[in-house]
Amino acid sequence: MPTDFDTTTVEFDEETGVGHLTLNRPDAMNALSSQLSEDIVAGLRALNDHNDDGVDMCVVVVEGAGGNFCAGADINEFSEGPPTTEVDRSHYRFIQEYPLPVIAKIRGYCLGGGLETAMSCDFRIADTDARFGLPEVNLGIIPGAGGVQLISRLANPSVAKEIAMTGKHLPAERGAELGIFNDVHAPDELDDAVDEFAETLASKPPLSIQAIKKSATMATQTGLREGIEYDADTFKPLLATEDHQEGVRAFAEDDYEPEFQGK
Ligand code: COA
């Protein structure tokens, strides 16, 4: 059953273990009003609440209603003064620290805060008509939620400077070449490609998936030695999980697909 917030809709598919969150301000190209930002957090929280009694929901797909992912921060709110939400309590940080993997499914425009939202997700999969960029320079500001930092890590600092200093819109295929997007598909193939990828992630042992997300985040934030020690510490308790036993049993018996429970 879908749950409506003011500006987002969330839906959980019990059969696949995939949750869906839709940015729902299509008349404004899903521009990020402060309400939309709050609703993204509330929607993701509601989806993860399904996991109170174990891990049923394993992955979330975020997309925009009306043919665009998101055209950035709501420029109409700029006249009301600087954003009141600090970056460490923003939806960007919430997605980055969300325990489950989040896939951004991108059609149409993915600009400014929309691109920062997508880059806060774990994966970005777009259709060939999608266009992305950081146009804030044209408003005499910079991307305020880490856009330059995030592109610098996904691609490199020179690419980040080019995109942020020119403010130009680039085609999704260029994003894939640069490593900013994971994959690009023909528009009529995007839904199936994202479903297939999400369901693949959802079929894996959830505790491993969550641990890998944390490890990859650590890789961008710590030194190599500290990161490797973190992985070694995370690895040991996973050896004691039922899902580890299930994976080993399925490998040894070689005649059935393992079913993981998140335990
Ligand atoms: N904030 C608020 N409203 C926005 C918006 C934004 N970031 N981006 C688009 N919209 C609104 C427009 O005001 C317009 O609303 P209206 O129909 O009530 O006038 C509607 O969305 C459609 O946008 P429009 O500009 O008419 O469409 P377009 O196809 O000509 O251009 C864009 C699309 C995305 C290129 C253009 O809207 C744009 O440049 N938006 C701003 C992008 C930006 O600078 N983002 C970073 C902000 S920091």
C-alpha cells in the first residue's frame, strides 16, 4: 500500500523486498522545497520501519514523478533566507547514512540539489535522455550539499570543477563515462533494468549488504589501514550469522538458491 506524505509517496513491495520513494512535486520538476526534504527523510524512515522485526526490506529505489528526477533546490525559497536545515541533519546525510542501499532512478533533469541527492544514493541508474549538472554557479552560489566533493570522489576534482564552474547540463551517458552514473539504459528499458538490479541486491544477505555500504562509505572518509581494520572487525560477527550458514550450505549442496533472512 502506498503511503502519502505531502510531497513524497512511499511504497513497499513485500514480495521483492524493494521499497520505492517517489519525489512528488512534478509541477516544479520535483524541486527540493524544505517540505520535500523533510518528506524524503520521513518516507525513508517509514520504509525502514518495516524492518523492526528483522530485515524484510532490503533496498530502496528513489525516483521523481512526472518525468524528471529533480531540478535542484527550490529557488523560490531562496528569498526566504538561507536553508534552515544543517547539512548534517539534511536528507542528503540521511540517505548517505541510511542502513539500506538506495538506488536513484533518473529520468529527465537531475540538477543541483537533485544531483546531490542522487550522489548521496549508493547507485545512480539513468535513461539516455536524462541530463545532469550543477547550475548553482549561474545563481552566484555553489552546490551547498557537497556536490563538488561528491563528484570529486566519484570522478575526479578536475571533472568536478568543470561541471560546477560551467554549470552546463551533460547527457547521462557522459555521466556514466565519468563514473558519476553506474549505468544508462534506453528510456523504455530503465524500469526493468532498475527492478532487476534492486531485486538482485534484495536477494543477497541483508547484513552483508549493509556492512558493505558502511565499508564503502568508510573508504571515502578514513585512511586505508583504519578502513581495513574496520572491515576485519565487521567480517567476524558475520561468520556467526544464520545467513552465512545458509550461503555455505547452498554452495555445498549446489542444488538450491539460498534464502537469506537478515539474521
Ligand atoms: N526551483 C523552483 N522551481 C523550479 C525549479 C527550481 N529549482 N526548477 C524548475 N522549476 C519550476 C519552474 O519555475 C516552472 O514552474 P512554472 O511552470 O510554475 O513556471 C517549472 O518548474 C518548469 O520549469 P521551466 O523552467 O518552465 O522548464 P524548462 O523545461 O524550460 O527548463 C530547467 C527546465 C530545469 C532547465 C529549468 O527549470 C531550470 O534551469 N531550473 C533551475 C535549475 C537550477 O538552477 N537548479 C539549482 C538550484 S540551486
